[in-house]
Amino acid sequence: MEKILVTGAAGGIGTRMRKLLKGVYPSIRWSDIKKPDDLTAGETFMTCDLANLAEVEKIVAGVDGIVHFGGYSIEGPWETILNSNIIGCYNLFEAANRAGVKRVVFASSNHAVGFYPRADKIGVNVTVRPDSRYGVSKAFGEAIGALYADKHGLRVTCIRIGNFGDAPIDKRRLSIWVSPEDLVQLVRIGLEHADIRFEIFYGASDNAAAWWDNSNAKRFGYKPQGQAEKYRDSAMAAQAAVLPDPIGDRYQGGTFCSDEYDADKRG
Ligand code: 15L
């Protein structure tokens, strides 16, 4: 991979990735709907509204691989999810295919499977159980990634990212935390491993309390270094300040599950 496009450059993950991916690939083009405040002179940046196919075609032109962190990263109104994550994701894969891009790494989310109970340990072959319109959009992204891989030969890796950050911030995140360095490892497998066709990985570090079987990522050489247990005391101290959430605490997606929840109304 010589030339890479990374979308979502101004977001939380993108901002961190701009530092961690520096120098890893000869040419990296960063993109977002707005210019990052801390863009440096050496960084190549193009503004793009993902909902506009003509703009997406401009940012994908000439690249070998794409890391798609762009889009709306939490639950939102349908119009927002539709434009940023559904139409935006379609545009990204369609433009990538037209431009002859070889690989796409798609930032999926744990919220594509958020309605699995915490008591379950799931792998990547389970049926999607989205916990929100946002989760539905991530399941859509995985499905359209599979279509472009199977029908058009694009090499696609979907990473169901747990919670990205320097440390797990509460009890739920002890199970789903991913360190920035471990996420970089997964992205690089998606961009570089010779045997990738269509794969789903969990974006999680080496967490003893994991709800996910990440053996598929390990099959491709993933060796997570982060261990959530090292931060158990601080995570549980933060959890003590959080009110109990009977629905959110039962399911993997947490508050994304309890938000708007009224499944009991039909008796
Ligand atoms: C996500 O997918 C979100 O982008 C992030 O903001 C967190 O909510 C994370 O999941 C999580 O589940 O903690």
C-alpha cells in the first residue's frame, strides 16, 4: 500500500490515528467534512461530504487503500444516520470500486451486535443484533462491504470497534476497550495482509472480561498488547458514580440498548 485515504480525520479516532499512522505509508490523504483544527503543514487534507458521491469520487481518486472512519459516530436522528452512514457508506464503496481501489478497512462498531446479552460470548459469525439506528448503519456497512468484496473483488476488513481510548472508562468498557496501538495493528492487517478477502474483526484489546471471541483477528496475526484489567480499579471507581441501568446493564451495547427502549409495552 503506497497511497492511503483515511476518512474521519477530525473525529476522536481519526485525530489520534493522524499521529499513529504518520510515516507508516508513503502517502496518506486525510479527509473529513470539516478541516481538523490541529492540521499540520505536512498533512494532506481534502474536505468531503460523504453524502455527495461526486465529492467522494474526488477523495478516493488514485489511492490503493481506504480506512473509513468517517460518518456519524453515535446514535442520532434517522436523517443524520441515513446521510452520513448509509448513503455515505454506499458512496464510499461505490466510488472505491469505480476508482479501482484495492482495499477498504471499515470502522464498524460493537453496536452492530449490541443486543447480545453480556452473558454471551460471541464470535464474528453471529447474526447482527443492532442496538440503535447507528448500529443498523454499521451492520449496513458490513453488508455492503461483503457485497463489494464478493461481487467486485475489493478486499474488505470490517473492525467492530469497542471503545477506543487510553484506558477503559467504566465496567462495560473493561470488556470492550481497544487501545489506539491495538487498533492500528488491526487497521494494518486489513491494509496489508495478503490473505484478506472479506473479514470481520473485533476492535478490542486483550481484555480478560471480553464478550467477544476475536480468534478471527488472531488468525491474521493480531497480537493485542493492551490489557483492560490493568485499569480495573479506576474503571470501577468511575462506574460507582453511574446509576444502575436495568436494560443497558444486561446487554453488550449498554446505554445504546436502553435509550428509547420500550419493548415491554406489548406485554
Ligand atoms: C461506538 O461505536 C461509538 O462510536 C463510541 O462513541 C462509543 O459509544 C463506543 O461505541 C462504545 O460502545 O463505548
